[in-house]
Amino acid sequence: MVKGVSKQVVVVKPPQAGLFEEAIFILKEDAARRVDAEELLKEACEVANRYVSQNCERKLRPLPPPFFAAAGALLTGAAWLITAILR
């Protein structure tokens, strides 16, 4: 541990208990003197939102199983129809 160093931090806790307990932002030395606490918190939330939007992929939800059952039934019906026509 380094002695004689103190940093100011902003700790942001999510409203819902998920995988993360908190996010910690380390302030620049003069940041606390330049702006108030509300602006610090607003900036921390903006940084977190920007990070998530740029670095987290949006995953498509998988199709529900009934869709695959219906698609299989449709393909099977089409195959039967084609074989009936060709006979």
C-alpha cells in the first residue's frame, strides 16, 4: 500500500441488486472543488452509460420454441404436398 496518497471517489450503487454492487469513479484532484456533488454523480452516470452503450453488444433474443415447432410443421407439410403433387 502506498502511504500519503488520498483520492476522492464517487460510488454509484445500482437501484436493483444484480451482478454488481457498486461502481467506483476516482476523481481528478481538482474536480471536487470545481463542481458540486450532484454534477459529479451526473457525470459518473453519463460515463457509465456511455461505456455500456459502446462496449456491450445488444444480443437478439432467441426465437421461442413454438416458432421452431411451427416452422418444422410447415416444412413437413410443404414436403408432403410436393411429394403428393409429383406422384
